[in-house]
Amino acid sequence: MADVVALIDDLFFQVKVAETAKHLGIGLRVCGTTEALLSEIAKQSPGLIVVDLNARSNPVTAIEGLPPAAREIPLVAFLSHVQTDLANRARAAGCREVMPRSVFTRDLATILARAKSHSS
């Protein structure tokens, strides 16, 4: 069972997130598509959902498609700091926490650790 389910299709960034999760002892399931993310969340209730808003598979659709129970799971989305329209679309879709990729990267360990505290 994964503590964190993430929609990230950038292979380099997948490795960075996976290495950090492994170091923290946090189970991680990385999905490359919106469909895979929604399927994985339907199978389990992770402590945290992470969404790369620059993924190629329309990640805002993934946020909009979350079932009601999954909307209670903390969701962190990240993107380029200049993409204010995309950030606003993600917030309108129901994402309460949208941050620049640089902040997500800087605070990655702290963000992933939230999954443990949420699932406890």
C-alpha cells in the first residue's frame, strides 16, 4: 500500500520523489496518466496525493475526477511559478494547495512526510 500516490510523468522528477520517499520510509506509487492515478486512488486511500500540473495527461481532469471520499485526502499540486492561469484552474477544480515546483522541490521531504501523519 502506498502512503503517497503521485501523478508525475517526468522520469527525472519521478526518481527524485521516489528516492526521497524511500529515504523517509514512505510508500510511493507514481502514476504516469490521469487514468492510472484515479484507478490507484480507487484501490486505496493514500495519506497524500501529489499532482504535477505539467503532466501531459491533463492533470486538472484528474483533480476534477476525484471521487468524493478522495477529496478529503490532502492534495498538493505543483507547477512552474509563472503559470498562474493553470494554478487558478487547479484551485477551481478543488486543489487547495498549489505551489511552484521550486518550493515543492525544496520542501519535498516535509511534504511527503505529511502522508504518514495523515494516515496515522
